[in-house]
Amino acid sequence: MKYTIITFLVAAFIAQTTIVKAQKNRFDAERLTRIDTVVNKHIAASHIPGASVLIIKNGEVVYQKAFGYADVEKRTQMKTDAIFRIASQSKAITSLAVMILWERGKFQLDDPISKYIMAFKDPKVLIKYNAKDGSYTTRPASREITVRDLLRHTSGIAYPAIFSDPTMWSLYEKTAIPSGIGTMASTVGDKMKLLARLPLQHDPGERFTYGLNIDLLGYLIEIWSGEPLDQFLMKNVLIPMEMNDTYFHIPEKKQGRLVSLYETTTENKLIKVNHPIYEGVNADFPKMQGTYLSGGAGLSSTAGDLAKFYSLFLNKGLYKGKRIISPSTVELMLTNQLGDQVAISPLPPQPENFQFTLGGFALVTEKNAYLSPRSIGSFGWGGAFNTHGWADPKEGIIALLMTQEYLSPWYSIGEDFQTAIYQAITN
């Protein structure tokens, strides 16, 4: 009984402190509780088993809660330090590492990547493909792929997964090119050399096509730095920024914090994934030790670590007084890189007037600000397992919603979350 009373008092103190911080940072604390309604609604409807939510405003935590379960069958409650498979949210972290090396003079953004990997010299564009026997015809590309193309996904390289062009997907599968999510065998270097032999979906610079670009940049990081990708990230990003729960392979002592992966059945029931995902990957891949380090999709992390990462950009390259990257580089990384002449690939579909940066983020600009309540200059990206995050420089907001579902039909929970935040802002 004594423990229960103490626990209640501590919880009440934290809740009251959060209310004060919310009000100080121009949030209506009562309206902010509508986030609870949003998350609980999705849990009650069996869209998600649970979630970890974190909102920071002007450097202060104004909302942090865990909902539901990290593992329903084991009745393991979700906690705010739960670890999630962040999939494509890995891209921004790897992109930062790329720009750190750019500052060190290891390359120029418009260098052809064949300068560093000769196998990518004289790329070809696919004209016709025979899915039955894997044969195809090509033509020379209009130009070579540059580092900038990789950062902004305009290289013509696609993905070997369900969110890709079916022809490119088939082509990659026949060549054993993986998506990088949970890939254990081989190395990025070996697979990128195979990728170099395959044709592009289109000419470099012609359109935004979401693809294996950041995995290829992960390999280039190893070439430029002379270090394995995980070691370079650890020394130059993760340790300096105190992202102590972000890993390619979660150490054994922390594996109990990994949230289980769930999926929605055809009967709209939520069940734990008990079969291989994507290209035969084990759903517990973050607990496994592999040799393939996917810069585009391989990391696991927490809401807290991702908030630290976003804070770097709001603080113009500083983390707790430590200079990780320069203010001018931050500005460059948060500038739209898709001109009006760049088309947007229909797979996966993107919003109208889609804008994208060098930093691995979609961007709100004057061109597309009508689509959401986020301020111009806001930037962010999500992950395939239904994780969401963004930062709004004008409002000083960092927002993270972390869940864990495979091929979820309820990815729009991120939009519900966004609405619940912005309706609580007071002027």
C-alpha cells in the first residue's frame, strides 16, 4: 500500500510538472490530453498494441507517455524507453554522417559516385524487362549518379520491396539485392557492387524515386572514412549525441526493451508476427548479429534518442554545447533539393508538391504548407513499422510517435497525432 501511495504521488507530481511546462510553452494542457484520446482510440480498435509518445517544446518535455503493451501476449507494458525498429528513420542518421564527412573534405556533393566506386561508371537505364527469364534491354543514362542524387533519392535506384516499382522489385530480387530491413547475411559492399551492374529505373536527376540510395551511402561512408559504418556512426554521431539506445544490433542486456512486432489480419485482428517479413527476414532481427549494415533501414532506437537527434537541427548543429556539424551545413541539409523539373515516382505515393532535403527529411515549404498544420520549415520522416517523427523550428516542437506494426493499414495514426498536437497550441 505504501508503495502504491508513493507511486501515485510521484505520478501526480510528474503530471503537474508537465502541465506547468506545457502552459509555459504555449500549450493548452487540457487540449494536449487529446493525444491520449487519439492513441487509446487506436489501441481500442486493435490498430496498434501500444505506443511511446514524446513531445518537446523549446527544449522542455511537455508530454511523454507510454500506452498499451510492448508485448500483448506477455502482458509487457509499454515504457517510454522502449526500443523500436525505426527502419527508414535510419536514413536521416546516416545522411548526417555523410555530411560530417563532406565537411571534412572527403567528397563534393556533385561528385559522380564512380569516382569512389568504379563499378557505377557509365550507368544504364532500363528500357524493357522480361520477368520470366530476367533478361532486359537498356540505354546509356543521360549522366552519372552523384552523391547529391543519393541523398535526395534522384539516382534512379529503386527498392526491392512492396513500396517499389514491380519491375525494379523483380529485377532486384532475381539478383538477390535486399531492402536492408533486417538483412543479416553478406555485406553492404558486396550487395552494392551487385547493384552497380543493374540498370536504373530512370535517368539520374529526372525524378524522386525512394530506393536503396542511403544503403549505398553507408558503403561510401566506409570508403571515405576507412571504418565500418556502425563504428563511424558510434564515434561521430551516437556517442557525441548521447544516443545510447540506438543500434544496428541491440546488445543482449537491452534486448528485453525491444517492442514486439504486430500485424493486422484480414479479419482486422492484431496479432504478433510469427513468420518471416520482407525478404524472409526474422522479425526479431534487431536482436541478431549480422554483417549487413543498412544505413537506410537497419537501426533500432527510442523516442528519446530520436528527439536528441532532431534537437541537433533545431540547435543549428550543436548538442549540449558540442559542435557536431556547422550551422551552414544544417541549413543546406534542410533546404529542398527537388526542383520543379523533378517528377515524383508514384511508388510509394507521396503528398502533393512533395519536397525533400539532403538530410533524409520531407520538408514543409510555401509550396506545400496547405497540406498540414506544421509550420513552413518543418521537417521529418517516418519508418515502415509505423514510427513517426518531425521537428517544427518555428514552434520549437519535436514530436515522436512510436508504434510497431508490419504493413500496417493504419499509418494515418501519424496524421491524427499531428492534429492533436497543433490543436493544443495557444497563441
